Amino acid sequence: MRGHDPLDDTEQALLPAPARGLAVALLLIAVAGVSMLLVFGPGAQQPGQAAAPAAHAGAPPAQSILRLFLAVVVIGGLASLGGVLARRAGQPSVVGQMVAGLLLGPSALGSLAPGVSALILPGWVAPQLELLAQAGLAVFMFTVGREFDPAALGRQRVVVGVAALAMTAVPFALGAVAALPFAGALAGPSASGTAFVLFAGTALSVTAFPVLARILQEAGLTATRLGSLAILCAGLADVLAWCALAAVIALAHAGSPAGVLTSLGLAAALVLAVTLVVRPALAALAARHAARRLPAPAALALVLGLIFALAAATDAIGVHAIFGALLAGVAFPRDAPVLGAVPERLGSLNRAMLLPVFFASIGLRTDVHLAFGHPVVLLGGAVLLVAAVLGKLGAAGVIAWAGGMPGRLALGLGVLMNARGVTEIVVLSTGLGMGLISPGTFTVLVLMALITTMMTAPALRRLGLYAPARAEPRTPQPA
């Protein structure tokens, strides 16, 4: 019977007791806010200037193409193998792909066989690989956006929004407080104490929206209320985290909130334009030409054009490009025969070729020697890891339990929200590039992202919530 399945216990509402959940979420937000006021009340330091990125040397076109092809083949092949091995070990495939990058990077191959590493991955290939990785991430975010259904919020949109805010505010405050004693050892060369602590709080407040979507798919939770609530809270929490990152970047650059307000205002205007203009226009186009399909090249050009146009727009206004790609996915109608099978085939090609390059590129920028050679950096990373787990898992679990979810489901939501993965890496890469964190700090925080992601599947199994047999699609009823 369906009633005996804990995944079906909340089919009628995302949070069965929304008033109680809302009250607990508001209380946690207030506590987090008071904590931040106590930390940053007196003596805030002035931010430093970000270091200019180093220029990359060029290479002859033919050699660049050949080396880039070889690098993609090696990275893609090893990352795909790592993904297969990870799934056999009961982990999300992205964990194996990230570990493959660690093996290819300076932590393993670069240290044990630097000549082989330089032959396979010369330094001047890195910008091209990064470009391919970002393209793969953008296409993946488009596919995630196409699966996002705002109607799933139903009548509880306010409760879910406040819950997501609390799930962001609590780990943010806890991370900022935990990072404060280690600011001198973990901060980058261009960061003040204030900028670093705020960045640490932002890094801990992230949930890996793209990775979470893949974990839910592999665990058979996508079509359940637990999966719906997790993906909605993760999406909203990441939007808030990116807003916080924009604030940190503005402070690091100018020391003024004016840049933050400008970026947020432009981002809000873009979201309204996509929601009120672009999405209705695409829906009208799909309805008008429902009986026929666009030629595949035209459909591909339309899809990729919108993905990269919106990605470039959000990047230009100070919000990361992945949100533009996500907006492109939301803008396209979920059922659009006029596009044929182009979106699905694009997603399949991306998962097979470009996305593994992104996950593997994480490890290529990670060097564990920089962390293990400095005990203070390791200690700071361990403290931040504990704060990250307690902040996300605790806040999400308490809010879900107070909102009427059964204990196992509430804890399962906390476990899912604790996965950080890709989004965390993007945040950390931004901080490293701006000089807000040191390379050693980047390494320990990458390991934190990997550990919190690896915790997810085993914890779901222990809770009896890992059910791959439920992966077949079904349509949940709106709350």
C-alpha cells in the first residue's frame, strides 16, 4: 500500500504543518541575523583589492586544437570511468568525476609524474578546457531549468521561500562565526578579515542545485514531495547565496553596497523580462507551430542562442552565468513539439562529453599538498566542515520536522540540502580568482564540498529513502 511508503507520506503538501514550519524558520533567521550583528558590529576592516588574473600564453592554432582534443579525450574518458566506478560504489557519478580530476591534477599526476602531466595538460590548454567546462555547465543548467516546475510551490510558496531563507541564513552565520578565528591563516592576499569571513559564510550556505538534481534522479526521488521540496529549497537557497556572493564581490571591489543594489536590481529586471516577455513569447510560438517542427539546425541555434545570451547577460550584471542558463531552461515550455528532440539530444551529448570535463576540471585546480603542509589550514577546514554539516542539515531538518514532515523525511531533507558539489566549486573558484581565499583554503573547501556530497547517498540509504526503482516519471499533484 502507498501509505506504508515514507516517500508518499507528504504527497498532499510540501509541508503538512506550514504555520509551525514558518515560525521555526523565522526564528532561525532571527538568530542568524543577531549572530551576524554580534560578529560584525565593531571593527569591520576595509577590503583589499583583487589581484589581477595572470595572462595565459598562446599556442599555434593546430597545436592548440590537437592538445585540446587529447586533453578532452583523457579527461572525459577518465571522468566517465570514475563516474561508473562511483555509481557501483553507491555514490553519485559526479563524485567519481571529481575524484578523476583530483587524480589528473597536481594532487596526484602533477606530483608523481609532472612530465606526463605537462604533456597531457599543458598550462596554456587550461583556458580552453575551462571554456568547454563552463559551456557544459550552462547546458546542464538549461536541462535542470526545463525540469523546474514553479507550480509545485502551490499555496505554500511563502513558507517554502522563508524556509529556504532560513536554510541559507543559518549556515551563513555559522560559517562566518567559525571562520573568524582562522581569518589570518585562510584569507587570500587581497581579502580583508570582513570580506573573507563573509565569503566563508557564503560558501557554507550553498547547496549544489545541479548536483542535487542528479542525486535525486539517481536516487529515484525526483517525482516525490521530498525531492520537490529539496529542489525548490536548493534553487531558492542558491539564488540567495549568489546574491550574498555578489555583495561580497562588490565589497571587495568598491567597499560600497551600491554595486550590490545595482546588480540585484538588474537581475530582478532580467527575471521579470524572461517571465513576462520571453516565456510567453516562446509559449505562443510553440502553440502556433504545435503541428510542425523547426529544422534541427534552427532549433539548436534557438536553444543555444538563448542559453548563452542569458548566461552572458547574468554574468555581465554581476550574477553568475549559470543562472542565465537556468533562466533559459525555465523560459522554454516544458512540452514544445516545435523543438523536436533537440533539447533532449543536446542534454545527452552534454552529459557524455562536456559535463565530465567540468567536474574533472575541479580537481585540476586542487592541490592537497597546499593544505596538508599547513596544520592551521587543515584545522580551519575541519572546523568549517563541521559548521557546514551542522548548519545545513540542522536547519533544514528542524524546519521540515516543525513543518509536519515525518522524522526520517525531515532528516532526509537536511541530508539533501547538505550536498554542495558543483555550485560550491564555482563559488570557491570565484573567491580564489579574486584573492579572497588562498590556494590551500580552496583545497580544503573543495574537499569539504566533496565530503558533504559523498555523505548524501549513504545517509539516504540509512534512512531508507534511496529508492532508484521510483525513478520512472510521475506527475505530483500541486500543493
